[in-house]
Amino acid sequence: MQEIDPRTVGEPRKINRAVRHELNIPMRYRAEDQKDWSTGEVINMSESGLLFSSDHLLDLDARLQITFQNVDTPMMSSGTRLVRVVRRILNNWPETRVVFGARFCS
């Protein structure tokens, strides 16, 4: 899908957006310098990143390791991806989970 970038002046510029796929699957994540994993839920994902929810407040630009491996299985390092938090959405009551947009790091 292409959208017009409202920030451009004069001639509109088209931005290509990656197709997002609805998932609603559990995930685990941790900051690069943390030992323990936190849980979250993937809302949707594309080739460029993902949208996920969590009970914890994360900083913008935080770099995280993420995995979709089950909590009950031993961790495989090859099953992790590195992402950077690029967006944070705070919800109103009764929804208390924070939603984050994260871009995959290359």
C-alpha cells in the first residue's frame, strides 16, 4: 500500500509501507543488557517490524532481543531477533497494556 507523506512540502512523496499480518501470538523480549525475559503479545508483523503489547513501559529507541519461543523450552540463540522500539502507544482504562512499534535491526 502507498501513502502520501503529509510532511512533504510541494510535490507529495509516496511512501511504501510493508504489508502487516495480524498474529496475536505470545512473545518474549529483553533489553540487550538484561538477563531475564519479559512476556508480551505480537499484534501484527511485517517484513520491517512488529506491533506488540506489554505490561512494562519501554523507552523509545530501546534495543530489544525478541523471540517467539515457548517459555517452557530452552532458549536457542538462533531463534532471537534484534529490534528497536520506534513507537509507544499508551491506552486509556480499562486497557492497561502498552503497545509498541518496533523495527527489525539488520
